Amino acid sequence: MATSVIDLDRILRTTFVASAQHHDRVASTNDLAAQIAAGMVPEPRTPLLVVAGEQTAGRGRGGKRWWTGPGSLAFSVLLDRANLGGQARPLNLLALAAGVAVAEALTPLLGAETVGLRWPNDVLAGGRKLAGVLVEVLGDGRPIVGIGVNTNNTALDAPAEIRARVGTLRDLTGRTQDQTEVLAAILQQFQRCLAVLGSAPAELAARADALCGDRGRWLRVECGAELLTGRCLGIAADGALLLQTAAGRRAIYSGTIRLSEKAGSA
């Protein structure tokens, strides 16, 4: 499948990436980006892109493993404060900016399929998980934004326990994609979203809210030791998940969503 080849020269010409590396196989693009940031003298020019054809230990939030099937797209972007408008940004908003960028970049490829976000870091298409985002911060405060997209892989190759929840561009569209075009489109949109995040974060949050795929659904949200159940009201202007619980409305800034079987209204 020749479409897995990444043209780094084209990425450097057409996106905001200042330096880039491509590897056929790595444990984790986020980990490799952190190692490069720690070990390169002088420091790497940012944004630094690390992209891999395969991850053997890719992960999502909470240390969960991210399945990287053959033909998928896995990459990480190391940013610095200049890329964020000169200010530190809350991680939930940075994750939403990446999620919005992926959703908006992939929507034109998916025709009539509904594309949405599952707060704070998943992109869904046709009700299945198409992409995920993992934001991690180095000791010096620089964020690494890891993104995994199911492009030319197929859910048929996924582990049995997640197969029914996996969506891929190949499965949803019936064709393979040019990986360089997909990567360039996401990076270009991510740059635009970062600019909005720097100047008008509430506008970025509103775009995330418009894409919220769980609005009106009953959710269970694990917030540390606390488990909340309620109806999703969308995403707030500061990037929080809004949940209507039996005890009242809650704004959640960090947590893991679980769908709830409960029906009715809180």
C-alpha cells in the first residue's frame, strides 16, 4: 500500500512544521519526541514533527494502549510557547484544539458520515473511534501533542475486544488515502486552531461544542476517585465538559468518559 509513504519535504513546505523525522517503527511517537527534545543540542526547531508508520507501544489517556494497525497514521508535534501565542494553555483546550483540527480536516473525506468529538480527545465517525489525541507536557512546560488516525488500516485487523468500536477512513470510504495529504491537512488545520486558541479560546471551545457527539446522552465520567453520572450538555467556553447530574450541573476539566445505559433526565 504505497499510500503509507510520507513526503516530509512536502510537509515542511506546506505546513507550520519547522523540523521533522519519519520512522518506520517506534514504540511511541510522543516518547520519541520527548527524547529528541531532551537529547538534541541545540534544541530542535519547533514545531517538531515525529511521524511513524507503526507504533509498538502507542498509548491514549490514562495509559491505555492505542492500537496502531498497519496503514494507520501516528504522529506527535512538539510545540513551544511561541506556537501557543506566547502563553501556556490549559491542556484540555489544547487537546480540544487538536481534536477540532482532526475532525475538520477529515470531514471533507468522509462524505455523508457524521464526524464528532468525544470530550476531551476522541474523534468519532459513524459512531466509531476514528482518531485520538494525547497531550503530554515536558518538565520545561513544552507540550507534545500526539495524534493517532485510523487511515488506511481496517477494523478487521483490530483486536477483537475493540473491533466494533474502531472506525477507519479506509473502511468508511471504501478507498485508501494519501497519507501525506491527510497529515498535511491536519497540520494546516491544527495551525489555524492554535491561532484561534491564542486569540479567542472561547471561539475554539464553541467549535468543539458544535462537534460534541455526546450531547444529550447519558454518560458516566471517572474523575479520579469520583464517578459522576449525568446527561451531557456539551462543552463550555473554557473547554470543560458540562454534565447535568442529579446533584446539579457540573463542569468537568479532567476525566474519562464511559457511556451510561441510564435513560431519562437528571
